[in-house]
Amino acid sequence: MGKITVRYFIEGEGRIDLQLRLIAGEGGLDKEIKFGEINRPGLALAGFFDYFAYDRIQIFGQGETAYMSQISYEEKLRRYSEFFSYDVLCCIFTHEFIPDKLFLEFAEKKNVPVFLSKRSTTRFITLFVHIIDELFAECVTLHATLVDVFGVGVLLTGKSGVGKSETALELIERGHRLVADDMVIVKKIDESLLMGTGSEILKHHIEIRGIGIVNVREIFGIRSVRNRKRIEMVVLLEEWDSTKEYDRLGLDEKTYNILDIEVPYITVPVRPGRNIPVIVETAALNQRLKKVGVNSARELDEKIKRWIMSEGQNNG
Amino acid sequence: MVEKEVIVNSDAGIHARPAMMIVREAMKYPCEVTLIKDNITADAKSIMSVLGLAIISGSKLTIRANGDGEAELVDTLVNLIEKDFKV
């Protein structure tokens, strides 16, 4: 992944709009955000510059702005020149407070972007953390296809040519939604949450051998796609190998490790005549059942065990 | 496993046609082959995957193959890229 710049953070497409308005320091928009953290510069403004975290996003709330409007011009000059002697990343004023002219002049000269936000400080910080966590999330690119099947994020993997895209196409045709074909960017948003998206350029395109590249959104309409989806199960498609034992019961739950998160995983052997999309649909529904506490295989097994027990008693 | 680095010089970068040429070569071999750019890996046998890397002129690519014919395939791809897809 490339550098996360102030510009990228502010403009980030497809994310919640931070609704920030740039009022000074445009020249600093390409500065890199190195840490996903913020700093409240109150102490620095008051003259205490030890541990001043200048390389984080500076958030000026009501406290800071009240202080700034109180101090004398000479004091401002002294504090601001010290403040801006650091390579400050960028400043955000909440409650749409417009800082004084002197501050803006310094910012402009030192290329420190200054933004206004309509939001309150707490609300802004909550949003900020949400967005920054995702930007700084651990990330991996997988050669796979991601489809939302009945609300379950199913990651189809397997060697090239095994039929991932064709399976996805059939699933789309059946009313499910494509997130990304052939290249899925997976982000670990939380210790238990993997979010999958497609690459910005390839978005919703799919390659079908014999036809070439098609735009799924244009052909099947907006309801056939979605931008991101939590990954809830992995389906490995592989050529039927007659020497291999495939799961016939579904009693043992296998998992697939992605970024240290264990995701439920099944292997589906592909053979002419097997309707893979229907199998994937069933697997997704079965996964949903398991999530609400119904395990078909285990329940049938228990029923049989009970029957065997009672038959045994009747005969004995 | 065989791995080689190559710098893309073609002005237009790797757009659809050059991507197809890479995939076509890769498909001739049974081995697994990946292209790596800025720590992002792509399956060289998948058009979408190769296009997704957004390879522009000057991009540094690592070609990594694993399996039967790995050395030959890596050389073929390096050659293809170095010769600007004019082979």
C-alpha cells in the first residue's frame, strides 16, 4: 500500500465523509500521516512543548480555541512561532471555529493544512478513530473472489482456471452480489473482523474466459455489486481428486487462517455436472445456521445416537 | 523457487494487452507464478490480478515462480518485460 497522506485521508473515496473544509496550508496536503493518533495541542499552546506530538493530527476543540482568543497578540506571536517551528502535520478546528489571522498566516507559510469541521470534538474523534483504524489496519492481498451470498461474505479461492469467476458470475445471476473478482484486499479491522474490498481500478470487473473482461455493475445493475463485505467463510474450489477424502459429514469444522484470524473453511471438489453455485449457496446458508446455533450434521448425529440408544434398550 | 526482479520501462505501463501477454506465457507452465509490487502479490495467471497491480512505467516488479519450469518461466517473463512486450 502507498503512503497515507493528509490528502488521501481527507478525500478518501468510499468512506464516511469527514466534511472538512480546508482554509489554509494547501501546500502541506501531501504530508504523510505516520501514526494513527491525534494530539490535543492545549499544553503546547500554553507554552509546554515537552513531548509535543507535532507529527500527529492536531485537534483544536473548544478549550484550545477559547484559550487562543484570550491571550494577547505578543503572546500569540511567541506561542505560534514556537508551535510552527515544529513540522506540524495538520490542524483541525472543530465546531467550525475559524482561527485568528496570525495563526492562518503561520500555517500558510509553513504549509500546515488547517481544516474546519462542523462536528463537535468528541464526535469528530470517534469518526476519526473509525477511519484511521481502517487505514492503518493490517492488510493482505489475496488471489480470490469475494461474493456476498445471502448476506454471508464468501471468499472463493483456488488455482487459476478452476472456475472462481464463473462461479461468481452464476451467483450474481442468482441475485447475489460481487465484491471483488480475482484480487481481494483483506483488512484486519479488529481481532475478529476481516473486511474485504476490491482494488480501486478493477472494481466490479470480472474476467470470463471466452468473453474477456466485463463490467458486472453495468451489465447486471447496481444491485449485483457491493463495495465491501466482511469475510465470514472461505470456500476452496479444487479439481476433483479421486485419491483425496472429501468431507462427507461436516462434523469437523476446519478453519483457514487469514491475518491470524481463523475463518470457517470448506473444500468443494469441482467436477463436470456439479452445480458449484448451488453448493456455495447451501454452504453459506449452512454457515448462517451454524451462527444462530443450528448445526445440521451434529444434530442429525445426536438424533441417530438417541435412536440407537432407545432401540438398544427396547431390544435388551 | 526462482525469483527475479525487473523494472518496467514501457511508457504505458502494463495495461490490458501487455497483461494478457504475461498471462498467456504464464499459462503455458504448470508452476505457480506471482508478480510482486510494493508487497502486493498478484497471480500472473490471472488478467484481473495482474491489472490490479497498477504497474506503471518505472515500477519495480518481482517475479516469483514455484514448480515445474519455474526458471524458464521467470526468464521468459523478465525477457518479455525488458523487451517492452515487443517479442
